[in-house]
Amino acid sequence: MKGIHRGNKLWEGHRMILPQHEDALWERRRHQEVFIAPNLDEDELEQMSRRVRWAMEEERPIMITVAERYGPETFCGFIERVLLQEQVIKIRNGREIRWIPFPSIIGVEEPYEDE
């Protein structure tokens, strides 16, 4: 007499995953896909440059979106310095400071204001 070959059917109805594990699983899957930054045209680059200049002159916060390895990341803060030779922007949000290279910037916006 042959034994029953159930494969994985024994456990099919008992699958469950904890929310923490599900989040980690999705995060791992997201990191497997490398982000490809969009190409920006001259008008977009000029508009971003104007917004950076405005934020620096008016001492207003600005949101800069950067192309990271696994997707875009947005950082909001005050621009402290723009180094043209090194092509980087120094931006501060409280104690956190970031040096953002010009080529990795894919968007610059004014922060949303709550009404």
C-alpha cells in the first residue's frame, strides 16, 4: 500500500504571517528592484534651481526628492549652503544634516502647509 503524498497540502489551510513579518517581506521585495531615476529636461532643472534659490534667500523650508538606490526619498529642511564647485546642497532639518549631490535630485517642492 502506498502512503499518502500530500506535498504541502497539509499546511495550506494553516498559513498565516505576522504583520511585522509581512512588512519585512514587502520591504525585502521592494529592495530587490533597483530604482531608475527619470531624465529631467532643461525646464525642470531650471524650475528646481529657482525653487532652491528662493528657499535659500527667503530662509524657507523646501522638500527635495532624491533618487536613491531602491526608490525616491524626500527630505524636508532648510538649505544652509549650495556648493557649486562640488555640486552639492547642504540641507538641515533639526539635527539631521544631509549633503545632497545635484545629479541625484529629481524634484524640489515647497512643503505642504496645513490650513
